[in-house]
Amino acid sequence: MNGRNRSNSSAKPSLEPPKEMKEEEEEEEENQAEVQECEKMLSEEPFDLDELLPVIGEFGRYQKLLLWLICLPACIPCGFCAFNQLFMTDVPEEYWCRVPELENFTAEERKLYSIPLVEHDGMESYSKCSRYAVDWKEILNYSDDLEVALAPNSSWPTEPCRDGWEYNTTVVQSSIVIDFNLVCDYDIYPTLGLVALNTGGPVGVYLFGLLNDRLGRRISYFSCLATLLIGSFITAASTSFWMWAFSRVIVGLTIPAVYQIPFIIALELVGPNYRSFVTVMTCTFYTFGIMMLAGVTYLIRDWVQLTLYTSVPFLFYFLYLLVMPESPRWLLMKGKLEQALLILEKMANVNGKQLPDSFRRRLQQRVLAEKNRTTKRTEQTIGAFDLCKTPNMRLKTILITLNWFANETVYLGLSYYGPSLGENQYLSFFLSSLVEIPSYIICWIIMDRWGRRWPMCLLMILSGISCIITVVLTEDAVTETLILYLLSKSMISASFLIIYPFAGELYPTQVRGVGIGTSSYIGGLGLIVIPFITYLGKENLRLPLVIMGCVSVLGGFTGLRLPETLHHRLPQTLEEGELFGQDWTFDECFRCIPSKKSPTSSYENLSHDPSDAALELNAAVPINAATLATGSGSCSTERTPLELARIRRQSMKRLVRQASTMDTQKTKDGAMQLTYWF
């Protein structure tokens, strides 16, 4: 009996599998299905390079060498070619009508005999735009006593200058004004040249922005640099005003972009904690370039030579082709895995770090998923008009754009107007650039303590007041006017530095790129208007300052209506953007120090962030397929150092206060975008 029982029991498993084995097989199939689902989710999740940089170095030796030796020097051409035009269009203080028949006489005799006297500001001086309408050949050929015949007679008729002008070149030795006779009825032509320069800017940012996103940062930068040099060479070879103006449009195409592209490369290679530093240093190097330009213009007085001296040296920048790397963010965005890994490996090696294998595996999974994907997800397209559909978001968009317009217009207007003030135009231009550097450093400190709104608005109002009160000064108060101008320039520079991160924090994440792009482009219209405002200074030196001061004060007061962003959680969607600042009250205008909000007021959903204990627990889980699908129907994977760094940064969002990150807006893949701003 025992034998039968043994035989029966031994035959039974071959007929029906035990229940435990069936459960194990079903559980294994479920695990494999969850593993595939988790791998799919991980591969589809956007990968941000910020997860890797803390591991291989956020600001290591590689980034420092790139920043100090390549990216920052690459910003200098922008300041050189944006402002050298101010000195190409120098107007001599003294000029008069040319009379070919009197060329054998001295300059003083020619003015005495042929130019009528006119009264200006209670003083008599020689007319600049008219001459006596007499037949000089007849007087010279048939007069026995030339001194009597040539003696000026106020009864003689006058006429406009028919044969050009003569110029006193003691101070202004060469300019397009002298070569092309851009005075009197043509004195607005140099202003049109500035308009031509600024008109090319928005077009160039758009074109080089497309090139920047499609062909990469390196190709975009060197194409921009080549365009800048071609435009400068055409400028130097110009034989007429219209040829010169056309060349300035070509140069203007590159002015913002040739500054922003190396700036973007630097931002994309450093960690988030260093982007504010990179931004301030980029602005500082840009300012150093303008200060260097003041010295070059003082030494080089010929406008053709000035054009060449401020452009030809940048031919050496093409040597950067040998060392300037492509942005790994852009390479990852375009799916160029091998090239991105080479750059990241080099970065890690130079920084004395090691590129984690987990990064390679995850990136390979994502690239394979992109290649195997047959259908692409369609995302809702959001445009500029979506910013104006709801009342609160519409009001904030209008106010941000007004402040951007005021900041950009006044900053550039004061930069253009610097050489017109003071007794030495070169010194005035140098000082107007020098005062920007301390303003950058000060505003970098105060904007993380006092917020964005009050420092920006207060600086704009004080800058405007400094300009406006110049109207009460006397005409001979040259030094006092210059001091007020320098104070105004320093404050508007600081304000202009704040408007960028402030606008980026006010616009929701969903529409940040669209919002900043819209505001900056509309604000850029001021660059076309401002040359005409500075042109008014020919008749009244302080009138442009008063106009720019009023614009600055108006922008400062309207900015007080914007909500503060420091110590606040920032909106992510348009709906949250409509709610953000909706409870604004008039009392907030008088609150200088932002009040701290509790974390519960956050618009960001942090419920998905694991606790610190969970992070440490997950980090200890070994790498295998089974650990990819554990828990009750959820993806719980091993926490690599990259993911730990990322989640720790996300958990830091629980803190109420956010630091300033003065960087450009990003695409959904993490790559930076061009924006039209100086």
C-alpha cells in the first residue's frame, strides 16, 4: 500500500502543475510586463542634463576653461560692433558752406567773405547751412579792390549750400558725416543709420535662432561671426551713405545673436547653481568690451580704420573651431548620442570625475525608444494670444511688456547718448560703461533679499528722476549733468538685469518661452524709436534725457502692480498663472521686503516626490530586473546617483524661497533658446 501511494504520488506532478509553480509563473509574467512598462516610461521621460552635472562637475575645470577662454571673450564683438557706429557718425562742431571760387583764401577769410552771420542763443556765429548768393567769379575778375568787393554785405541774398561743406577737423578728424556731407538737411541720416542697425536685430535673432536650433550652436555662432565680419568689411568699403546703411543692417543682424550664442553654450554646460554667476560675468565681459571700445575710439580717429580695428581682430576667433565644443544638450535633443557622450566624457575627465554607466544605459534606452517610436505625441500648441485670454494673465503680460520696453529703450538710449555729454566724449562713453559693473553686482545681491519687483521699480523710478532733474540745471553745468546721467545709467542697467529673471518667474512654465519671446520682441521696438529721441538732442541737449526719464518713471510705477515672485511657488500652467497674483492688493505696493509664504501655497505638485527615507532605501536596492517592478503596481527602480541628485533638487523645492536663475528660456528638451535682449 505504501508502494502504491508512492507510485501514485510520483505520477501526479506530470499530470497537473502544482499551484505554487503556476502562481510563480504568473507573477513572473506580471513582473516582466511591469518591467517593460517602467522601461518605456523611463525612456519616454525627458532627460535633463542637470541630473548629470552634479556628478561630473557643475563648474569644474572644464567649464572654467571654456568660460574664461572661449565663451566670455566671444561676447566682446557684440559691444564693439554695436557702438562703434556712434563714433563713425561724429559731427564736427564747426562747418560751413564750401565756395570753390574762394579756395585760394584761408579758411577764416572764406567764412568771412561768403558765410552770413546768424544769431543763436543770443550769440552771433557763422551760418552752417547757407551762404551768400553772389557771382564770385565776376567779383574776383572785375573788381579792382578785392577787400572792398569781398566785404560782407548783409543785404546780399543767401542760398543753401550748393557745393558741399567745409569742416573744422581739429577734434573730429574723420567720419561719415564729413565724407558723405550728412549735415543741415541731411543731418538725420546718421540717425537712420542707427535705425538700420537696430532693425536688423529682431530679424537676425529669429534667423540665427532657427540656425541655432537646427544646426547647432557652433555652426550658428561662426555663421553669425562671419556675417558680422562681412558687414563690417562692407562698412569700411562704403562709398555712399546708402551703401553704408545697408552694411549696418547686415551688422545689426548679428548684434544680439553673437552675444547670446556663446552665452547659451556656457549656460548649457554649467549647473543650475552657477547660471546666475555666468549671467553676471557675461554681462560684465560685454561691458568690458564697451570700455575697451572707448580706448580704441580715442586712439583711432579715422572711421574706416576704426571699422577695421573693431572687426578684423575677430578673425582669430575662427580658431575657436578647433576647441569650442558643441552643446551636449543640443546633441542630446537631436539624438546624437555618440557625440554627446564624447563631450561629456571629456568634461568628466578634465574635471577629474567619471561618467556613470547608469547614465549611458538610460540614455541608450531613451534613444532606442525614440528610434522605435512610430507615432509621435501631439502636443497642444500655445501662442502669444493665449497669454491674453484671461484677465489676470493679460494684465501681467501687458505690464511685463511695458517694463521690458521701458528698460530696453532707456538703457540703450542712455548708452547712445553717453558721448554727447561731458567735455570729452570718449571719457563720457567710458564712464557710462564703467558704472554698469558695480550695478550688476549690487543687483545680483539685493534681488535675492528684497525680491524682484521693488528693486526693479525703485531703480527705474530713481533712474528716471535722475534724468528729469537735469532740466533744472544751467547750460554750463556740464559736470553735474554728467554725474546725474551716470547715476541714471547705473540704475537702469541694474533694473534691466532684473527684468529678465522677473519675467521668467511671472510667466508660467508652460508659456515661459512664448511669453519672454513676445515681451522681448515688443520691447525691442524701442530700439528703433530711441535713435529719433536722441536726435532731438541736437537742438536741446537735455530733452532726450527728460523723455527717457519719463519713460523710466512710468515703467517703474506700472511695475508695482506686478506680483512679487521671491518666496513664492511659481505657476506651471496657464490656469495656475491666472491664479498667481490674483489676490494682489494695493497694500503690496508699499511692502518693500517680500513676505514669506508657506509651502502649502505652492502651485507645484510635489506629491510625487519620495521622502528622504525612501530615497535612501531605494538607493540601496541592487540592480536587477526584479527590482524594476516591486511594490503594489508602481515603478520602483534603483536610485542611481543621477536620480538621487535630481530628486534631492526636487525636494529642495519644498523650501519656500527660490534663488535667482538669470538664464534664457528652455525648450521642452532642456536646450536654451535665443531671446532678443541686450
